[in-house]
Amino acid sequence: MNTENVEIHIRHGSRADNVLLAEMGRVTFYDSFAKQNTPENMAAYLAASFSPEIQAAELDNPGSLFLIAEVNNTPAGYARLHTAPAGQLLPAGVTGTHPVELVRIYARKEWIGKGIGAALMKACLEEAAARGHDVIWLGVWEHNPRAIHFYQKWGFRVVGSQIFQLGDDPQHDLVMQRSLADIET
């Protein structure tokens, strides 16, 4: 895929990527949200969410798929899709008979605006459809207009809300979803 004269390669993450994903997760989440949150809440969330052990467990989860975007063999961003186990409650508003969650999609700061997000989103939609999912959903912080606009551009619409716990701060996420019926596999 060639976007803005940059060759972006998307590959599936493997267990060997646990250290890379922990580091990239910490850095991209911090870069995205540190200015709007307290250092204590950021530290608590990063510690609870991004470590090589946590990412290894996520990589080992059969319902989880990581996609890693690389430019010249250098990691530039990543995404994680997750299928909830049968019987697990989904946020109100999420429909479909076989939904999948887009848990994370981030580009490193230096790659924002250079097509990494678009390449990852395209790959996520194609992977989700190829795996038989009929809808894809996500949670996005209500105070993140850039991300909300990005998702709307890709056909996502608000269907509800949920709480996202960042340290001791219960934040409000918009729940957005889109159909995968128009995605060719």
C-alpha cells in the first residue's frame, strides 16, 4: 500500500511482539492523552494496561488480533481487534449477530497524518469481514474530536456510551459502530 509516497506494510502481531506492543502502547497512549489527564491517572492506566506480560496474554487470546503497521521495517502504529467470548455483555447499542471490537488503533506521533491510521483501519475492516463479523464497534473518548471525526469518515456512527476508567477518573466514551456488509473479502 502506498500512501503519501510512504510504503506501509501491515502484518499480524505474534507473541514475539509483546515487548514492542507494550512499548508502542505506552508511548502512543501517553502521547494521545497525557495533556488532558493527571500524571497519576496516566501512570495507573499505563501500568495496568501495557506490559510485556499483558500484551503476551492479549496475543495468546484466541479472540484477539493485533495488526502492526510498518514503514521500512520500522513500527509506525498498531491496532487490536477483539471478539468477546459468547455470553459476554456488549455495550448498549452494539448490534449484529457477530460483532468485533476495535480495541485500539494508534500511530506513533511522528506518523500521524501520513496514512498509518487509514492503512490500519482498512486492514481492520477487511480482517473483521473476512473473519465473518457483521459489525465492528469501538469506544472513543468524548473529548477526542479528531478521533471521532476519523471514525465518522470511515462510516462509524454513535450508538451509545460507556465508562472508560482511567486511573481513578471514570471518563465517558462514545460507543460507535459500523456495518461490515460493504467490505469485500
